[in-house]
Amino acid sequence: MLALRLTRTAHLAVHLRRLLVALASAGTGFLLLCALGHALSHPDAPGASALRLAWCAAPLAAAVYLAVAVARTDPGTRPRSGLSAIGLGPGRLMAVSATTTALSAALGSVAALLAYLYLRGGLTGRPPSERVAADALAVGQSLPAPAVLTLLVLVPALASAAVAHTLRPRDPRPSTATAPRGYGRFGAYGWGKARETFGAYGRFGARVAVTAGSRAAADAADSRAAAGAAGSRAAGAARVGAGGALQTQASGPHPSPSGDGTTQTLDAAPPPPAPADATPEPTPRPQNTTALPWGIAVLTAGLTVETYTGNATGAPTPGTAPSAGVLIGWALTALGLALAGPGLTHLCGRLLQAARPGALRLLAGRVLMEESHRVGRPLGVVAAVAAAAYVTATVYDGDGPAFGPLGTLGAFLVAGCTVATLLTAAVEARHARADTTDALLRLGAPPATLRGAAAVRAAALLALFGPLVLIVAVLAALPLDH
């Protein structure tokens, strides 16, 4: 009931995103039912039916990926302070989010069943539709209820399980104050270990220890007064947190030289304790940028497998699908691009800050580095889909296999789900840095600067991923275009 109430009282944008999940589930369920109909119509060709069912894996993965992205941006199931006191802790909210996702996907599965029965003529008594092949509708044969139920439950079950796994309660991460820091500022060295925040430049020299006897000639009272002033300024310095909120943080112990040649420690005032019923906001785990070499390795392996198989078997003949080796190579290539996406986004932000950056490039680069774990993976998936579309348009330009309406539906589903996932991740990143944007505006940053930084980020990503997609697509299509 709580999931239904949260679904009913959500904003219009949230309803639209859930409607996208329902549409993706409906399209995937319809393709699964068509694969079942082909198996019923051709009992003597199990291989072709199994191949059709295997082709449904791509729309299924895209639909589940979209459902997870939509669940992450749902404001109704986000932990807030005070909800644990009424039994709505992180675990309960995770269950509510998984239930909401299952309801949206189940609605799409029901719509897929009704559309399939309508096209078969079972609901109106009309002849089957000519837009879908008759062998995919299994006209004149009864549909096995257990098989239909299993295929329709597949999308809601996988989507809710993926959401539950992604939003599961995690142990609190160690404080960044005690975490080891890399050398340099703004991620110059040690990238992927400890991320600097936007206010890191305000703390230059805050923890520089003064060696004993360095100011032996200075007066002891003047040294203690100067150290006290420096400690108060450090304790009152405001910084922008990794989550995007502008917060005042007391700095750690600051060494202060005394007149007797020893080093004293001045502790800043501790922050006020959090309420007892406060539920911490879940901090997304940063994407480990060390996955970039693995992504490149998997991408290279996929291109190698595809090249070897393509040279051995040649281009597919008209009316046939690519061989299993080519499909495995494409899958490895897509997986490699998805794994390399966060690292490439992080690298793009790092390159923006190279060669004496100004305020605009510095802000754009820092935002890209902070958001690489959110938008990097969807960017890699979109790049893989764009490369596959290029290969399809180049190799199968009329002489290749005819995909028909079902193949076109599957292609639109994959492309639409991946683009919608990228836009949803961008919305999530924008909400995550909303407090940071407000803080910059309060500090006097012009809105044109923020819009310019967004344009610089988009141009930098396009300049990096565009040639990469073109190179991968040309290499993938080269062994098949002969």
C-alpha cells in the first residue's frame, strides 16, 4: 500500500520516467512472446527459435538498466531524516522502490500480453495482423499458460531484483578525513582513490606543520596568537562536500609552534551531533577508474574475436543472422565500452584541467570527475549502441538479413532505453549537485558561467566519445564488409 501511495502522489516527471519503464517492459515482453510463438509454429527448428530468444537479451538488459536508473532518481524512496522512527529505514525504502519498479514493469507486461492477443485476433475475433509475421503469432495454436507467465514475469522480476541489489543498505564509508590522500591537488596524482571537493583549493597550506625552532626568534605570545587566528579561520572554512552540499567542517588538528621549541596541537570545535533519528543520505560509490584498463582489454578482445570470426566465415548471407562468434565479439565490444566509460569520463575531466585552466575549464573538469561514476557507464553503453547502429547501417544496407518489424522494434527498444538511461543519469547528477550550484550562485557566480561549464562538458564528452565510437565501429565493420 505504501508503494501505491508513493506512486500515486509522485510528481509528473517521476510518472513519466515510470511510464518509460512500463513501455520498455511492454516491448520486451512482446518480443519474448513472439519468440515463443515462433517456437510453437516451428517445432522442427529449435535452433532458429533459440536464436530469436537470444536476441531478446539485449532489449531485456536495456529495460532492466533503465529501471535501475529510474529507481535511483525516485525522490519518494530517498532516505530522509526522521523516517527511521516510523519504520521507514533504508531497508524498507529499498523494498518500496523494488516494489514500485515491479509494479511499473508488471503493467508493461500486461500491456504486452493484451497487444499480442489482439494481434493474434483472440480478443476481437479478427484475422491476425499483417504487420507481424504469422509464424511469430502462433495463429491457431493455444498458448501454454506456464510459458507465457514465465516470460511475462521475467522483466518485472529481474528489474526489481536489480533495483534491490543497487539500493541495498550499505555500511557507512570511512571518513575522507582519515582516508589516505594522493599527491597533488585537483586529482593531479592518485586519481580514483580520494576525490577532492570543490572547496579543496581553500585549504591550501591548512595542514602544513611548522617545524620546531622555525620561529625561535619570534615572540611566544605573538606566535600563539597567530596560530590561534589561523586555527579559527581553518575551523570556520566552508567547503563543498562530495555529495554536493555546502557544509561547514572543522579541520583536523593544526600544529602550532610554541615558544619552547615544541609543537602544540589546537583542536577545532567538533561539529554538532546529528539527531538520533536521522537517516544518512546514501552516498553513491565512486566508480573505480582502474576499470579503464579492463574495459580496454575487453574491448580489444571483442574486436579480436569478431575479426577472426568474420575473416573465417565472411559476411552473412541475405536472410541470415551473423554467426555466434560475431555476436560474442559484439557483446565483448559493448561490455568493454561500458566498462571503460567511467574511466574515459574521468580522463576527459582531467584533460579539461590541463595546461593552466581558467575558472570555466576548472569547474567543468571537476564536475566531470565528480560525476564520472554516474554518467560514465551510461555514456559507454550509448557509445556501444551507436557503434552497433553504424555497423548495422554499413554492413546490412540492403544485402544483409532483413530484420523486419520485430528486429526494428528491438533496435528501437535498445536505443531508446539507453538514451533514456543517459538522460536519467544526467538528471540524477544535476539533482546531486543542486546544493553546490546554489552555493556557487550565493557566492556570486554568474549563471552564464554555469551554463558555459555545462556546454564545455558536453563538448568535451562529444570530442572524446565521438571519434572513439567511429573508430570502434569501423574496426567492427571491417571484417564483415567484404
